[in-house]
Amino acid sequence: ARLSNDLRQAIIRDELFLVYQPIVELPHGRLAGVEALVRWRHPEHGLVSPAVFIPLAERDGQIMEVGRWVLEQVIHQTARWQREYGADAPTKVSVNVSARQLNEPGFPAEMEALLSAAGLDPARLVVEVTETAVLGTGVALDVVRRLHELGLSIALDDFGTGQSSLSLLVDCPVTWLKVDKSFVDGVTSDSPQAVIVNGLIGITRGLRMQAVAEGVETAEQAEWLYQAGYRFAQGYHFARPMPASDVELLLTLRD
Ligand code: G
Ligand code: G
Ligand code: MN
Ligand code: NA
């Protein structure tokens, strides 16, 4: 309850901030995009993980304000990169959207208003949703379809760990399949996870989607994934989540 009250003040007191984790192209590791991840610097407890406060905010409804703040920040940052770096700007910026936001029928209109106010091309933005969030109700699937119609692309996050319904890949306009770290962790051993990660490449190819391997931590995993057909990856082996200014350093250093 304390933390929940504190979160109410966090936006006003400017305690939330965003970091961006590079998504890279294999095998060379060229920057393909970034994923925005929210952080909370609590005045007493220091950094509070979104793994703690996002579920909390989902339960008490504050996710609507937190989610809106995240979206505004991401859209402004992306528009600024587009203006200042043009063709060299991060091609795609991903933002995580929670179940509550997806169940808000007004969400696509809110998204459209924010994009047009910032003059941002919707094609720059990727909305990351989880299987569980989309499967909840008919509203969520409809909202996802409308976001796609606006020109945003959709990423299915943590794929394989939710209520993995393959029919979702049929019903939902998914462009990016983000294969969860828990599977990627097992690729270099003779494991069921390796078989699944291998198999998902065939599915994404056939369905004209792109697979992204999440949580890549070693060169061996990166090499294995490349050999298996993966062209996109994300993880500490390549880069940790970083402030926007560090992303700009990468942009100026890029080829
Ligand atoms: O960044 P980190 O690995 O600590 O994130 C932990 C969890 O919080 C992940 O599941 C991630 O998707 C989620 N998360 C991070 N930032 C956001 C955000 O801006 N919105 C939502 N809804 N979830 C986020
Ligand atoms: O649920 P989602 O995939 O959005 O969560 C992404 C989270 O995973 C972020 O909090 C990010 O900090 C974390 N992350 C990204 N790459 C790695 C990695 O290589 N190893 C570990 N342990 N965590 C990672
Ligand atoms: Mn994500
Ligand atoms: Na994920």
C-alpha cells in the first residue's frame, strides 16, 4: 500500500525515467532498434524494478497513468531521434503495453492523438504485448488490430511463457515474435528449449514474421541463434538497457 501511494507521486515528482535496450541484427550486432523500459528511482528505496511496480500498478489501476506517461516519453524521444538523426535514427522503437491499456477501447485513439501531436510516423513504433494480455478479452484483440491499422507494428513479447496459443499467430497481426529468455538460455545445450527455439524460426518464416531472441548473454548463444536462422537479438551480450544519450552515442558511432 505504501509503494502504491508512492507511485501516485512518482510521475509528479519526476521519479520515473526510461532506459532503452538495443535490439541488434545478427551476426554483426548492428543496431536495429531499441526497446523502452521504465525505471523508478524511489526517494528511499532506490531503484524499484518494473517487475515489482508494473504488476502493482496493474492491480490498482495506476498503470493507465504510468502507461500514458511512458507512451508520451517514448513518442517524444522517437520523434526527436527522427528529426535529429533522420535515416540514422533507430529504425524501430518498441514500447511495452500492459493488459489494462489493451482493454481500453479508447487506447488506439489516444495513441493516434499522441503520434499526430508529435508528428511521428507510426511505422517507427512497435507495440509489445504479451500473449496473456491479448487473449484476455475480445477488446484487447480488437485494440491490437486497430493499432496495426494505424500503422504500428506489433510484437508478441515473452513468447512461449504465457498461455501460448498458436491461434493468436493466426488472429493477431503480429510482425515480431520475441522468443523468451527462458528458451534462449537453453540453446547451447541439448535441451527441449533448443528444439523449440529452432522450431519457431520455421513458424515465423512461414507466417512472414520476424523472430527476435531475447536475453542473449553469450557469444555462443548468438552464434547458435544465427546458425538457426535468427536475424534479430537482444540481451546483455550486446547491450544493457541505457539512457537515451547513450543510444545517441551508438547512433553517431554506427558505420
Ligand atoms: O526492464 P526489466 O527487465 O527490469 O523489466 C521487467 C518487466 O517489466 C518486464 O516484463 C518488462 O516487460 C516490464 N516493463 C518494463 N518497462 C515497461 C513499461 O514501460 N510498461 C510495461 N507495461 N511493462 C514494462
Ligand atoms: O518482459 P520483457 O521482455 O519486456 O523484459 C525485458 C527485461 O529483460 C528487461 O527488464 C531487461 O532489463 C531484461 N533483460 C534484457 N536482456 C537481458 C539479458 O541478457 N539477461 C537478463 N537477465 N535480463 C535481460
Ligand atoms: Mn518487452
Ligand atoms: Na520479453
